[in-house]
Amino acid sequence: MPEEFEEQPSEGLDWQKYLGLARRHAWHFLVPFFFGWLIVWAASFFMPSVYRSGTLILVEQPTVPQQFVMTNVAGNLQGRLNSITQQILSRTRLLHIIEQFNLYRKDRQRLSPDDLVERMRKDIEIELVRSPDNQELTSFNIYYSADTPRTAQQVTSELSNLFISENLEVRQQQSENTTQFLETQLAEAGRDLAQQEQKVREFKDKYLGQLPGQLQTNLQILGGLQSQLQSEEDALNRAKQQNVYLESLLNQYHTIQRSTKGGDGVPVGLPALDQELDRLKAQLTDLSSRYTDRHPDVRKLKEQIAKTEQLKAKITADLNSKANDASADTGSGVSAKDYTDLANASPVFQMQSQLKANQTEIATRQRSIQDLQARIGEYQSRLNQEPVREQQLTDLTRGYDQSKADYDSLLKKKNESELATNLEHEQQGEHFRVLDPPSLPVKPYSPNRLQLLGIGLVVGVVLGAGLSTATEMADDRVYSHKELKKLLPADVIVEIPPLATLKEQEQENRKARLRWAAAGTVFASVLVALAVTYLRG
């Protein structure tokens, strides 16, 4: 007997069993399925429709290459776009847009302004578009969801205009601020440069003649002064020699006068004149071998020789006239002494005047030598101070050069910044451009009624299957001999088929037709609902 209770091998799928289940629990499945689906689907139509409008804004690069005009706007596009987004989504801006387009009319009574702003922020979506190769930001989408298509389109258009205008304003403001900052720095650098120039100018004015650049000039001037000093000293020596000569010649005239007074009549001064002439001529020959006839010393020496020869000739003529006229003048009222004094008076006076002129020349030469020596000392002092002045000027020039370099650098940057600012004002720099205008939505973006319809079908299936399963599990009746075999330890020998009357068969047929009609109605309802949902969006 135990073998009879061993598990039998499983058979194939028992379609009769499942068909029996379907017949018995058709209403348990159809009614929950229909009402569960209907409730979900109907609820989707009570949910407010949300329409979504979008626009694509392209980030255009500057039209002028950056190697010609460099931008002076700091920060990258991502950071600037984040800043612009925060400004546009600020409470003030959003409240202005809400008032302008009369948004959220039904919710203004129960929601505060901050709640309205927060709700609008949730309705706004910004999607960044990057290039696939280097992940560079090339464009971005702006979406806004509203209860009507026209409102969604208008608000999206307003947001796109705000992004474009705000970007231009931000770039222009940053560019102008950069230019103003560089202008301020340039003005300060100009003042510092002017101070450095003033210090260098005052230093050069104070130590004029001691500057390093005047070294060669000072050396040339010093050499010229030394040459002049040598010439003055030579002229002074010659003037002193002339003085000695004139004094000796004057002494000789006095000797001649004394000899004339003695009565011997011997011209003792003529040999001295001859010796002086020989000396002057020898000196002239020496100078003529080194200088030309136009040299001052040669010309002056020739004048001295001519004066000495004139003096010799005059003395000789005076002596001869005195000897010839001595006898003729003896009987007259004028004595020989008076004639002698008259003959000798003119040369003596001339030599005395020459001696005074020579002494004046000596004094002048001495003063000139002193002046030249003082000037030579001054230029030698300049040359001695030249290394010190060079170091001082180097220190001043180093500060001036640094200030000049800073000024030139800032001037160049300021000019480049002005070009970049003009570029931004002409909207030739990096700017936003609407590539796709804000769309006018035809179908609502939310809720997705097709999706809710599918969810309703799933809910109906779950409810129907759950109720059918629960009813089947609660039913303790046996509907097939297989179930009976599982319950009894013995085999079933005889099976009595169901004996239904004609009336019972008609009732069963009506129930079957009703079940099929209900199933067809439910299926048709689902199809109609699907068509309506698709057409209405």
C-alpha cells in the first residue's frame, strides 16, 4: 500500500483546471481589475496638466581671434553661468516674473511669496550640453513647466532673454572694471614715474659736470685747460724775460745819459741792443721752425725785434744829430746838456711805457694762470667725484627704469583691456545666442497618462488576481477527480457525471455569455481609454 501513496510523476499543464478557475472566478477577477484600472486612469485626468517649453542657447566664441584681442573677463564659462543662474533664480527676479505673467494664480492665496519662488525654481530646469571630446560647454537648454502651453513658452522666452542680457551685462561690467582698475594702476605708476624723473632731473641739475656721461667732456676740457695753462706760463716767462730786457735797456739808457753828461760821447748802449737783437732773432728762428708766421708768439717776437731795431736806429740818429749840431748850438741860448736830454727823452719814455705794459701783462698772465689752476682743480675734483656720482645715478636710474617698465607694462595692458571692452560693447566677444526658439508644447509633459493607464492595468491585474486567489483558497469544495484522489487513500472506481437540467444549462450558458460580455466590455473600455489618452496627450 505505501507504493500507492508515493508521488506520481508530474503531468503536463492541466488546461481544464485553469479554465475551471477562470469560469468560477471570472467575476472575482474582472470586477477588481476593471475598477482598479478605472480608478487609476480616471485619477490621471483629474491631475492638472503640466506643459513644458524648452529652448536651446548656443555659446558662441568671440568673432575676433584671441591672438589679436585678448579677453579681460575673468573666470570660466561654467563659473560665470552658475553665477548668472543664481542671479536669475534669485527671489527678486522670480517674483517679478511671477507678477509679470500672473503665475500660480490659484495658489497665491495659500502660499507665501517664498513658497511661490521655491515652486518656480522647481519648475525651471537648466541642462548643460558639452562637447564629446573635451567636455567643453558648448550650449545649454532651458526648460520651464506651466499649466498652459502659452505661459510655458512665454516664461521660457523671458528666461532665455534674461540669460542672454545678464551674460552681456556681466561680461561688460567685468571688462569695464578690469579697464578701470588698470587705469587706476596706470595713474599711480605715472605718478611714481614722474617722481623718479624729478629725482633724476634734480640730481643731474645739482651735479652738472660730474655725471658719468660727461667724463670724456671733462677730460677734454681738462686737457684744454692744461694746454692753456702751459701757454700762459710760457707767455708769463716770456713777459718776465721782456721785463728783464726792458729794465736792462732802460738802465743802459740811463748809462748813456750819464756818459753823455760825462762828455766822452761813446754810445755804450748800442752793443747791448745788438746783443738783444741777436738773441731775439735766434729765438724767432727757433719759433719759426715749430710754428707758422701767424702764431701769436712769432708775431709778438717780430714786433719786439721791430721795436728794438727802431729803438737802435733812433738812438743812432739822435747821437749823430747831437754830434753834428753841437758846434752850431754853442753860441745860442740852449746848452748842449739840454739837447742831450731832449734827444734821450723820447726813447726813455717809450721804454718806460713798454715796461709798464709789460708789468701789466705779467700781472694779467698771473691772474689768468691762477684762474686756470682753479678751474683745473675744479675739473680734477669732478673727475674724482665721478665714481661716486655714477653709483648714485645708477641707484636713481634703477628705480626709474623699474618705474618706467611698470608704466609701459600697465599702459600696454590698459590699451589691450580697452580693446577688449570695446569688443564686449559691440557684442563681438563670447556671447549667448538662441539656437532653438522656445517651443509651444502641444501635449502635456506631465502627468504621463499613457504610463498611468499602464500602471492602472497592472493595479487591476494585481487586485483581480489577488481576490481570485483568496477566494479559491477559501473554497473547500472539490472540482475534479484528481483533487479527490489526492484526498482519498483509495482509487476512485466510479465517477458520476454532473446531471444538469435544461433550465440549469440555460442559466449556465447565460452566465458564460455574461462573463464573456463583461470581459469584452472591460477589454473594449481599455482600448477606448487608450485611444482617448493617446489623442488627448
